[in-house]
Amino acid sequence: MIGGSLDDYPDIERPELLDRLFDLQLEICKLDNDTAKNATRLAAFVLIESYATSVIETKLWSVLRMLRDQDTSEKLIRVLAGRLYRENERSKTAENMFNSADLEGVSFNIPHAKLRNSLAHNIDSLELSNNQIKYRTRTTKGGYQEQTLTIDEIFNDLGTQVHILFDLSHSRA
């Protein structure tokens, strides 16, 4: 993907992305195994994180295709796109690619990133109960703090992120 051509980044429509997110939410309800449910939840986070990265990559390509030298464009996209997989670097790169007025209220950080990281790095460490997920996060003092989220809250926030990123990707920027 990275370093490919503009054709590698198809314009995903908002309804399609929301449908994929909703399908993952429905799939969780059908599953009996907690590990499979957590893997599906992680897939929802990865879907939105991939979309956030794609929005910036598309902007990068639109800027870099103005260069006459295709080899230089591809080298630059590889260097810049590599920064998109670290949360803080993703935001910094976006700040350099979009108009500041268009970025007001926009975050390239994925909602509930600490839960996403718990799912990615210790998938069985979460406690599932009805419509809630309990997980622990480290505090600045080296201890732990328990967090509780509802499944609906998680998916609503991920869906909101889709709307924010879609609107940004279709702005004048």
C-alpha cells in the first residue's frame, strides 16, 4: 500500500465504513467465545485506525503527485507514511497536511485507545459482563485504574470518528 499509486487508495464512502463497523458489532453479539469477541472488537479499532491513516495518506499523495519526479514522490510517501502508525506522529503529520481551520475539533487518535491497546497486547485481560467491558490501565504513579465502557459507547464513539474523518477527507483542504 505505502508507496503505491493513487489507485491504491480508493475513496471509501461513509455508509460503507459504518456498515462494516455495524457488522462487527452484530458479529460480537453472535459470538460465544470471549477471545473471539475481543478479537472482533480489536478489528473494529483497527478498521477505524486504518481509515484515519488512509485519510492522511490520501492527502499526502495529493500533495506529492504534484512533484514531477515519481521516484522522489514514492520515497517521500514511504518516509512520511511510516510516521502514521504511531498515534502522536499521525497527528503531527496531519497538522502539516491539512489547513488548521479544517482540523479544529478533529483528532487522529482513535477513541478508547487504551482499550484498543489492551485488546492488542493482552486480549484475555478484559472482563466481559453483559454489555460492558472492564479493563485496567496503568496510572502515572505505576498503579492500575479500572476502566469500564459499554459496547454501545465504544461503537458509537468509533462511528463518530468515522463521520469526523470522512468530513475532513472531503473538505476543501
